[in-house]
Amino acid sequence: MNLKENNRITTLNEKMLHQPRYVSIEQALIITQTYKEHEQEPIIMKRAHALYNALCQLEIGVEQEELIVGNRTKGVRYGVVFPESGISWVDRELETISTRPQDKFHVRPEDIKTFREVIVPYWRGKSLEDVVKQRCGDEISAIGKVVKINQTDHAQGHICPNVKEWLEKGPSGLLEEAKQQLAVCKEEQKVFYEAVILVMEGVKKFYMRYHDLLVSSASTADEIYRSHMLEVARICKKLSEKPAESFHEAVQSVWMLFVVLHMESNASSFSPGRLDKTLYPYYEKDIKQGRLDKEKALEIIECLWLKFNEIVYLRNQHSAKYFAGFPIGFNIAIGGVDAQGKDYVNDLSHLFLDAQEDLGLPQPNLSVRLHTHTSDELLHHAIRVVAKGSGMPQFFNDQAIIQEMEKLGISHEDAMDYAIVGCVELTTQGNNLGWSDAAMFNMNKVLELTLHHGIDVLTGKQMGPDYGSLSTYQSFEELEAAFEKMLYHFEDRMIPCCEQVEKGHIDILPTPFLSSVIDDCMKQGMDVTAGGAHYNLSGIQMIQIANLADSLAAIKQLVFEEKRLLAKDLENALYNNFEGQEVMRQMLLNRVPKYGNDVAWVDELGIKWARKFRERLRSYTNYRKGPYHSGMYTVSAHVPMGENVGASADGRLSMTPLADGGMSAVYGRDLKGPTAVLKSVSRIDNNLTSNGGLLNMKFLPDFFKTDTGIQKFANFLRSFVALEIPHVQFNVVRKEDLLAAQKHPEQYSSLTVRVAGYTAYFTELAGELQNEIIARTSYDNV
């Protein structure tokens, strides 16, 4: 379907893109009033009442063109203030949110007044943010340049609910299940089931509110849309009482699930999983019965795609730099293997690609699972969509991922059916609290401290133990021994902070609605935050092995082997940001091989330390008694984490960005072409990226203009599969277009690019991140 020929989709898209973003305190007021009214009740019941009241009271709206309805605010792309999670940072930043460098929101003056007079006085000292601060003291900020502890001021998302069960039961079915459990449960479980019952009653009313609004709005709508509005109204009424039966009903049900998840938790990266598989029975039945054709199905899908772009997340200014461009993370996976290991693909797999090709929007984060027997048809279709330049789909490798998930203790059946949440985080579907964004660990700051007596060169302050400096180490092995101790020092300080954050979520942010759609929670009568899920993992991201490998290689070769540089001279140059030492800097940049060029000894220097980091994690279990594991992806953290690091021995200047992605080479240093990059990345053990690994690559659009180019790219992706690399994604864009967008942003408002594991509007990114994307190596062949 051509977007320009579909007035419904075109109109909805234009309305969404041109509506300004505002901070919304509407739900915060409802939550605050609810807590005051239920002060003596258990926290899970306060949360349930707050969600119930939001479902019944929040202002809602519909557009006459919509085939899928529902949102957590009447306005689209609003930033919702959530007082249970964090209030202090909002209080500090409310006046500057509209002018900050990244992810701006308008703020109404009257909302600032109400926020300060009504919301802040009640929540001061009570929110998750405050509780974590009370319990951790200054430790999180003390280690902050090495470790960014996440989820400290917002709820935990990064989870794939049981969409299949939600479709089969709906709110009424889950309500009845909770009632049955309540009748026979232990005393200590009763409050959990009572909370689930209350929120399901709220969801039923939420559906009926949309039914009523659609019926009343249809009377004044354009005649061409009136019957469709009444049909959507019928669907909402049906879903309030019964599970979905038709494809249209199922898609509406899926969307409402995610609306309510966001209303309850206001978090990022709730992901639908393998939606081509989950929705296919409804599609197939309607097609066979003549109630649906592909064109109508695509229209419904594109209406859903548009809804995925209507929710964004309000972060504090610091976090907005790490997660720039609103990566809300509705990740949908298509393709891959089925339970028997055979190729799985159907009409919906292709229709989802068609929707992305038509719309080119940042959400959902569309992912294609590849394996040895992926069909040429699906592969070539996905490549044609990549060539359009939206940065999607991204690609995941079943050959690399499934076996590593099983090594984490995940069953073969669940591993075969894996999905992705958020950017690139790997998960099972419907039964896993993976806590995949627990923390980000800056390995390059650890090296800086190791080279400078534990001193932060940016401030001159002692930040870590003094194990020596570059000039005191008598050998490269002695340097490595000190680096190992520094690495473990900060890793050991990180884990207690992560545990306190998890405990804070248990105490402050139980989630009865989410728990109802995560396997084992309903059976155990236990909230998902407390460990009710079947699987309980925690993931830590390593940032950034490319710079680490390049820095260690330069020191090893030029200082200790060839002795072309004196250790003291290099130490001083790094401390002074290469002032007056440009010749030395160019030597570091150009006389030593770099990661990403298929030079085994350089690649292994970075991988060695990733292995040590991962091994240390294995000695810990999280607060929910599950394992820690590691990932390699940055979101947009390579920019602010680079700002935390002084000049490095790879020739990088102080406070400039680190390498993007996670497995990617430093931009501009991958000089041997894309195949050499793949071979370097293939050396990374896949157990190092069981939480997700990210490889960013950039190609020029002209490469895809011929069938020969498409076939060569398909062969390249099949090599990616054969090399058992877990992930790759592509920007297909001209440098000239990006430069023009910087100069004339008003003319490029719909230009999207791949930042890290997600796509964002280029003109909504801060200038430094734009520049880093422009600087990435572009390939014109493979």
C-alpha cells in the first residue's frame, strides 16, 4: 500500500508529527489524590487504586480516522510525570525541560504551579528516587563516571508480556482467574490477587470509556469514517467482556495491553515480541472466512504502527543524553525458527515490513531473526526496507543467540522462541523479568584511573584506589594486573547499588497489572518485582571495548614493545589532553592497528577484558536470586560516557564520544571494509552479549539501487549468520543529507536514523550526537 494513496494513514501521521510535546501532570495528580485516600493500605493496593483511578478518570481522545484507539494521555508524545518513581529531579528541572539540549518538552506555567503546590509536598522523600538516594547515600554518584546505575527514578520496563495469553483471556478472563486464586490462596497472597482484580476492573471500564467516546464522536464525524468508528466502538465493548476473535480485535487488544502497561509503570521497552507469530491465527482465520484481505490488514497494522509512535518517555536531563531521541522500545521480532528449528515466516512477517517501508517511523523497533535457512524472499524484502533509510529492520542471529540463552538456564523451548525488548536486549516471551538495563559500565574510565594513580584526570580528584600509573608499571603485564584490580573494584561497588535499586522497586513500585501477564506471578501470588517471574535475570552493559582495545594496543606496541614512546611522556600527554603533542596523538591513531580491521591480537585485547568482566558478574546473583549477565550496547551513552573520560591512548581527545553501538569499531577507524568488521566482531564470545550486543554499520544508498547490490548485501548477511555474530543494523544515508538536516532542520523533520539499537528523528538529537552519527564510516560495497 502506498502511503500517499491512503488518506487515513497520511492524515493520522501528519497529526501525530505536528502535535507539540508537553509535560503532563494529569496522572500525577490522580496518583497523589489516590495515595492520600488510601494512606493505610499496602503499597500494592495503593498502586492498584492509582491505576484504576487513572483508567477511569484520565482525559481520553480519539481521531475519526483511527482504527486502533487508546493512549495514556489525550495529547500524543506527552511526557508523563510519575511521582511514585521520581519527583526531585522534576522539581529541579521543570523550568529547563523546554530548553535543554536533548528531548525537549513544553511546560504549561499553570502546571508548574500545581506541581509545586500539590504534588511535591506529598511526595518529597517518598519516591523511588528519594528512597534509593537514602539507601545508597552518595555511592551511586561517587562511582557515576564508571557506572551508570539505571532504573533509579522510573519503573522497570524492558519486558515482554505474555501477549498470547492476554489475547486469549483479556481483562475479564484474567479477572476471573484472579478471583479463583483468591478463593483458595494463602493469607499473604490475598492482597496480590485483590490488586489484580481491581486493575482488571479498571481496564474493562477503560475500554468502555473508549466505546462511549467513539459512539458519541461518530455522530459528528465525516461520513466516510462514521461506520468505522462504530466498528471500533463495538470492538472496545467486546474486548471489555470477552477475548479477541478477529484480527482487528486482536490488534486493538495488543495495543491496549501496552497502553495500560505504560499507565501503570511509565517505563520504556515494553515489547510485543514475535507478533507475526502471535497474531497470525487471527489473521489466518479472517482471511479464510473472507472477512479480511491483505490491504485491509496492512491498514490496521499501519494504524497500530502509528500508535507505537504516540508514546514517549520523559527522562531527566542526564538520562536523556544516555537515551537520546525517545527510544521507547516497542520491539517486534519477525522471522526466525519455529519450535522444530524450521524457518518461520508468514504473510504478517511481510506486512510488518511493508508497514515499515510505507511509514519509516522510529517505532516499533522492528527486528528480523535470521538463521541458516532464512528464505531469500524474507531476506531480500528486509534488505529493500533497510535501503529506504529508516534504520530498520535490524537483524538478530538465531545461530548465535539460542545456545547462549540456554546456557543461562533458559529452557530449549523458550530459547527457540526468544524475542527482543527495547533496543537489542534478548528475552524470553511472557515469563521473564530480565532487568536488562540494570547498569552501564565504562571500561575506558577504569583504564584512565589505572593509568593515573586512580585519579580522575577531568577533576584531579582521587576516584579509585592508587595501584600505580603508566609510568610506574614495569611491563604491560603489570599494567594489566592493576587494570584487573581496578575493574573488579568498581564491579564490586556496582552490585550493591543494583541490589538496592531492585529492593526499592519491590518496596515502592509493585506492578499488579504487569504481573498478571508474566508467567508464574499469578500462580505464585507474587509480584514480578519481587521475583514472581519464571526467569529473573539482570543485565549489565560494557562500554566500550573498541576504545579499550585500541588504547591497550597502542600502549602495548608503542610503549612496551617498540619503546617508541616513553611511558611518562604518554602519561603526561593523556593528562593534558595532548596539548602540544599532536605528533604523538597522530602516532597513536595511525601507527597501531585498530579493532574492527580483522587484526586478531588487537581484537583479543578488548575481548580479554570483557571476559574478565563477565566472569566477575557470574559470582553474583541479583536480589531476585537470578544471575547477572553482560551485554555490549550503548543506546546513546557513548556520547555522555565519552564526556566522562579524559584523553585516551587510542588518540581520542578528552570528553569526545566513545565508539557507538557496543561491538562496533570506533567511527572512522574501520578501514578494511565491512567484511573485516564482521571478522573482528565474530571473535567476541557470544556469552559476553547474552544480554544483547549491538553492531552499527553505515552504507550509502546507491549500493542498494541494483539487484546485484541487493544480492551482495544478502550474501553479506548470510556471512553474518555463518560467523555467529548476534546482531547487526544499518544506517543507509548520505552524509550530505545529514549535514543539510543540521542546517535546515525544518525541512528534514521526518528524517530518521539509527542511533544505537533504535531509530530516532535526526533533527531531535543534540548536536554532538548528530556529529558522531555523521562521522561514522560509510561503505559503498561489501
